[in-house]
Amino acid sequence: MSRKIKLLWDFRGPDAQETAKHHTIHLKEFATIENLAFHEIDIQEKNPMLFAAFITVDEKDMKVYRDALKPHRGEIG
């Protein structure tokens, strides 16, 4: 079974939540256009001034996403 990798983009400031939500639209568009699989696309709140948009993908697809979209960080799981 392949590991899942969560790729994250951090957004800070008073508009961080809305910016992260908007970024998820582009993540979905990219996956659709490139015909790539993913498990989940969503946002997570670290605090009221820090939100992250993320996409969870199989490890085998991670490099395609990473190289094209340049996430700020990644997590296993």
C-alpha cells in the first residue's frame, strides 16, 4: 500500500483563510487538467492568522505535484 503525502501551502495575515480557500480551487483545477489522482483537498487553521491549503496524494504521484506546484512543505500521512 502506498503512503499518502500531504503537500501544504501556508498563508498568513488577516486574509489567510480566504486565500487558502482560493488556492484549493487551483489545486483541484491542476489535478483535473493533469488527470492526476488525489485523496483530499482542503484547508487547515493553525491560528486565526495562519491557514494552510493542502492536497493529499499517493507517494507515487507526489513528485509531479511537488515539481509543478512548489509546496511550502510536506507531511507523511
